[in-house]
Amino acid sequence: MNPKSPALSPVLFLPHGGGPLPVLGDKGHEKMVSFLKEITSELGEPAAILVISAH
């Protein structure tokens, strides 16, 4: 990496949809919930959060 360029932060894209089923314990969303719980320790604390919505 060029010492003059800033370090790139990790990016996580989360599309909307699915409603509240993941937080309600729906069996069809177990893999997604597990992934999100595990990825947080790998990404670390964000410097910023960007949300883009067409709504």
C-alpha cells in the first residue's frame, strides 16, 4: 500500500428486506444471524456508518 493513501476500512453490505423474522428466531434465518454475530468481531468498531435508502 502507498504510505500516502489512507487505509481502507472493511465494508459490509446489508440489503433490506425480510422483516423482523431474523430477530424473531425464524429457522430460515439462522445462518444469517450466526454470520452477523461472528462478523462483528472481525470488522471491529466502525469509524462511520453509511446508510443509503431510496425510501
